Amino acid sequence: MTALAPSLPTPRLVRAELLKLRKRRGLVAITACLTVGAALMVYGVLAILHAANPAHHGPAGGVTNLGHGLFVLAILGSVAATIVGATAGAGDLTAGVFRELVVTGRSRRSLFRARIPGGLAFLLAFVAVAYALAAVATVVFAGSLPAPSTGLLASAGAWLLLSCAFWFALALGVASLVGSRSMTIGGMLAFRLAVSPILLSIGALGAAREAVPAAGLARVAPQAVREFTQQAGRIPMSVAVAELVLLAWAVAALALGAWRTVTRDA
């Protein structure tokens, strides 16, 4: 467990990790499309439909449409988080610069830990902008529908940031462990979008389904989102258990990623 020994990254290392991600134009474009672009698309389409046929299509805002928007942003945000986490975790190996970083004498633990705040700063900036657009739209376009309260907007935003940060941490740890960006993205997306729903739908697994991270995220979600995730209704679990499951997954993934970074041959 030497990989978990205290070795805090310097602000310079964090800025370097952030800069490496920002310089990847393709990564910037796809992250923006999956977050900011998704928010613009969802509420833009709803607003256009309402303007074209208000008798058939309700206002684009309100509590219900906040739930719809959050559900979409959570799904696409987890995809963006997986791509960013995998890039941050295996980017140096893929580019062939890991050895150069190691021979400079920098602590491997510091190199790994710098990826966490650097990657989160990159990812969550897009997620925050996307949610800000969604929050404004649900209030401005509420019309005759009940607008979300300040408390609901705050809790929904915090949950979305938590969800994206969780999938980022998982992807970062796995990518650092296996050393492959493409394998991590493929495996993580399969687990998130296909394997998890299947496991959660198998009633014979009983309480074991609580170990699936998607169940924990659904449990701590605001009610406006939980209505669209059916998982929460099928798997009763306490908030404390949900938080423990999420923490265990994230810590395990990051610990394994840190260990592999420290022990990997340069």
C-alpha cells in the first residue's frame, strides 16, 4: 500500500495535467458536445416543440423537465467522464512520455495524484456550464408548470457533479491499472450502459445488487431524477449504504491505479 503514502502533487503538476487535457482538441470537442451540447439540444428541442404546438407540447421548463434534463446529462456526462478519466490515466503511456516524466525524478505518486484534481477541473467545468444552462432553462421556460426551487436546483447540481466525478475516478483508476485508454473506455462504457442495467434487473441477486455503483448513484439522486431511473424503486437501500458503495468503488479503483503507476516499469 505504499502507493497510498502521503505525496501531495504540487500546483505546477496539477496545472500541467490540466494543460495536457486542454491541448487535446478532440477531447475538448467531445466533452463539450456530451455536456454543454446535450443541455442545449434537450432544452432547445423542448422549447421549439412548445413554440410550434403549445397545445400538444408543454413548456420546456419546470420540475419534470429538470428531471428529464438531468437524466440525459447524467448518462452523457458519465460517458464524458469515462473518456476524460481514461485519457488522464493512460494518456502518458499512450503518448510514450511516461518514461520521460519518471526519469526527471518526479514522484510517481505525485504524478498520479495530480491527475485527479487536473482531470476533475477539466471535466467539471464543462459539466457545471451544462447544468447552469439546464437550471436556467427550467426556470425561464417553466411557464404554467411549477418551477424548481433553489434547494432542488442546488441538490440536483451537486448530484450531477458527484455522478460525473465518480465515473471519472473509476475510469482514471482503471486506465492507470491496465495502461490502455481504448480498453478502459470500451470496458467502462459496457459496464455503465449495458452490464449494470442487466445486473440491476436480475431480482435473484437480491441485496447483492446494492454493490452495483449505478444503484448507489440512483439512491442518492434527487427525487426529480429518481423518477426516471426505476433502479431506485426496485432496490431499496439506505443512503449510508449507497454512499459507502460509491466510496468503496472509487477508493479501490484509485488505489489500484496508484499502485500500478508506482510499480510500472518505465
